[in-house]
Amino acid sequence: MDFVKKSDLIKDRLVKIPKNWDGKKSILEMKEGGSNQWRQMEWIGWYFEYLCQKNLSEIMEIPGPKYGNVSFDGFLGIPWDFKAHSTNSSSKMIVNDTEATVNAINEYGCVGLIVASGDVEYDDENRSFYKWHQEIKGGKSKYEIERIKRKATSRRRKNSFDLKEILFIKLTEETLKKHGSFQKNFRNSDGSPRREKVMIDLDNVNEELINKIDF
């Protein structure tokens, strides 16, 4: 089965997912649905992963294959990853670990990327959504406590997502050469090297864009 047919199978099951994602409702849905990621600040990506797991589990092995410590989100003939992207931000999107992606491409010929793309709305000046999320989590997370200690600025939370399209992108060796990477030669605060990540420019995915759903 070629990439288009695989993506059509997935497309048939994702075409009816919700278009408007309210932050509070989505987080509560994940919590009540048994997802262990409902506490995450970047809830939009985790909610899309939750929707994919919910709608694709009958046709796709979830999670997918693992390379080292890195797992792909699903497997249907090839490894697949589920990602969400905000059109309010840069067109460049960080995908997955470079070494794991290269290994998967070497084994299967390509990797599939399913990208939910849309507009986000940010929290109000009173940070109402942030405060609500902190309250249902039962207080500050370990990450938040560490951020405060470092006196780092808190990022403004996204409180809704308006889904515009779902893109089906085929990652190959040529794709990796064309789009480059993120964190190459970067180091952590302790001096250890950071894992290099694949980076994709969604404004420049011409031949890589194999299928899509418009909402």
C-alpha cells in the first residue's frame, strides 16, 4: 500500500474530528478519557495526539516503533508522528529526533507526518486560563517551580485552537536534506549535547505534501 492510500485510510477517520478546540473542554476531555498528558502546558499537541489515538487505534498500531529512547506515535505500514502547528507563529515546525527519524527512513523508506494546522487564541491579561489549569492540576508543577527559581518568564498560554487543515507529509532522506535540523551543536546547561531534531518548513513542503483535509 503506497503513502497516498495509507493517508486516505487515516483521512477517512480524522475528517470528522472537532474543528474548534476550547482549552478547558479539551483538557477535561483528556483527563476524563484517561490520557496522562492533560496537565501539559502545550495541551494542543497532546489533544491532537489524544484524538488520533481515539480515532485511529482500529487501523494503526499505537504507539509506533521505538528507536533508542524515541518512539513514533503510530505505525501503519510506516512509522507516523502526530503534530499540531499554530499558523500564528513561524512556518517552521520541530518534528522528532533526527537519529530516530533517519533510522526509521532507512528501515521503511519514509516516515509519515500528520499535522493539524490552525489558529490559536491566547490567554487574557489576567491569565484566567493559566490559573484555571493550575487549579485543576492541584498547584504548580515541578517544571513551573524550577522556572520560578530560574526567574524565567512564563510563556503566555494558548486557550483555544481553530483547526484549519490536516496535512499529510512524507519524510524521506531528501526531505531531511532540504529542511535541515534544530539544536544541532546545541548543549544543555550541564554541557551535555542536545539531541538534534528534524525541522520542517510548512511553507516549503511542495512534493512532500501528499494529502490534506480542509476544515
